[in-house]
Amino acid sequence: MTYQQAIQQACESVGSQAGLAKAIEVAPAIVHQWRSGTRPVPVQHCLAIERATAGTVTRRDLRPDDWQKIWPELAEPTAQEVSHG
């Protein structure tokens, strides 16, 4: 899933583009820029979107190329980490 598809899904989850914008306290034009691919979703809005969609759209969906660098705690533990835990 691309981040544009994730934003589309988030809009549908909360009812509309304007609904998502209101839920995360940004201008609807900003959400439009994310949906169109003009701008990526900034890190500081990802958790709010995840919460607004009740986890339907995750931070991983919104930042598919770098989420593991931003939120390493979301990465699945490796088999070695599990066996030592």
C-alpha cells in the first residue's frame, strides 16, 4: 500500500477528507496534498491518523519506506530476540 492509498483509506475510515483534517487538526488542503502525493505525510501526524482511524491505517502504512527508522519499537522482534526474551 502506498501512503496515498493509506490516506485515502483514512479519509474513508473517518468519513471524508475534511473529517480526517478535522480529526487531526490540519487544513483539508494538507490532507489533499497527502492524497495526491504532492507531499508525504509528516511524521508528526502519523500517530494522530492512526488514532483517528482506530488503527485501520497505521504508521507503517503512512511511512512505508522509513517507519522502522522512526518507530523501531514497532518492528517485529527477530527469532533470536524472542528466544532470549
